[in-house]
Amino acid sequence: MEFRLLHYVIQIAAERNFSRAAEKLHIAQPSLSQQLSKLEKELGVLLFKRTTNSVELTHAGTVFVEKAQRIVDMTEQLRREMEDIADLRKGRVVVGTLPITGSHILPHVLPAFREAYPDIEIALVEEASATLEQLTASGGTDVSLLTLPLVEPTLAYDPILEEEICLAVPRDHRLAANGAAEADVGALADEAFVMLKKGQGFRAIAVGLCRQAGFDPRVAVESTNIETVQSLVAAGMGIAFVPQMITRREHDGLQPVYLSLKGRPTRTLVIAYRKGRYLSNAAEAFISTFRDTMRKLEPSRAEGASS
């Protein structure tokens, strides 16, 4: 059954006249009559009672028109909804995020996105790096906020932000006591480190910094949470590398001292997605909003880092 035949039957039922229906449909009356006869033969029922003066629906015709109208209406609604999505009036984007990093960035990004695209739904998925990479690769998210390096080979990415990495030390640490402006990673080989557990993206970055300096870090304690890491450093359990945006600004008893690292190493935040996966207009708009928001935040972040 061809879709256009639904329109034909609906129009005949509305006009109760083949000539007027054919005129409205912009086809010849004989062709319309022929198409209807073919449809009735295919269905095995008569849809109309034809007389010399009128065309009336049969019971089967009444049922057919009712259903056909629903189908046509649903198709039209679907078409309009797809156009809305294409025009970014509606849609849905599933965003994966690292919990702590996301808690510092998304409160800036999501309101900006909602203001620009109020009818696009955002679904957040918060997971550790390893799990988030797997979800992104399997299509569990449209896009995900991750840090380089990525382990999953099926992911592509767009760089969003380069962020400096700091060293957190206890307040009574020798580097804090002598007022050092920066620390050389190579001089930290004998230190005890507080590290994130395996599977966390920043752990790989921290271990990589140590290995680049010629040593494997001596891990005193591990945590799944970078906030806990900073508290443990402040409590004297060791030292730790910390992304600049996550350093604590509150002046309380559990705030470590932060030092710059020689060479100013950074981590790269990226928006990742599966290679070859179609990125919807909503997802593309989210990436664009994310990038624009980060660009606007750069001056204030720089001022905060220097204060």
C-alpha cells in the first residue's frame, strides 16, 4: 500500500465526489478511480458505495479513513518534529562527564546552552574516565568530556581547554615552608604521593609526569575523588598533582599549599565522540557552546590562578 493512496481515500471521503477530489489532488479523475479500484482489490473490501449521484463510505471505508487520517497526521507531526530538530528548536543530547571536572565546568556551560537552545534536552552521564570512554565508544553518550590521552582507539575528539597542573603539598612541607615559587618534578622522586585510583584519567597524567622526570611515583594512598586527594594532602599524607581549576580557594584547615610546576605542564580537556558516529545538530551545538563558554571563562580563570 503506497502512502499517497491514503491521501486519495481521505480526499474522496471529504469531497464525497470523485471529480472534486481529483481536482484537489491534481490528478485526472479516471486515474483516481483506477487507483482506488486497485487499492480495494488489494484490501479485499469496498471502501466506497458508488452511485450515479453520490459516493458514500462503507463500514470498511469508515475504518480505513479513520486509521489513514491518524497515520497521515502522525507522519506530518514526525516531519515537523524532525524539522524542529534540524532547526535546533528541539532535540536531545546525552553528555558524558568526569564528575569532579564536570562539577567545575558544567555549571557555566549548561546554563549558556539552555539559554540558547531551551527546548533541547540534556541528559548527563557521570562516570570515571575508563568507563566513560567505553560508554562513548559504544554510543552510550553523544559526546563526553574527557582528558587526553584517550585509551579507546575508536574515539575522536575536539580539544576544548589546556589547563595547567599544580603541585599540592601540606602546609608544613619543606617546599611550602621555604616559599618556593615553583617545584621541579624531578626533585620529587623521594616524596610520597596521594594518587587517584587506576581507571581515573588524571592518574595516568600524574604517573606520566613522574616517569617523564625519570621515576615511578611512590604511592602512599589512593582515592577515587580528587577532592579527597586534596584533603589527604592537607592532612599530611603526601603530595599530589592537581588540575588548576580544581584547586581549592576556600581558606580552611584542609587546604593544601599549591605550587606551580617547572615547565608549566598542562592537561588537555576534550569533547570526545565515537569515530564515524553521526553528530546531531544538537550535539554540534553543545560542542560549540562548550567551546565558546570556555573561551569567555579564560580571562577570569587566569585572574583566579594569579591571585
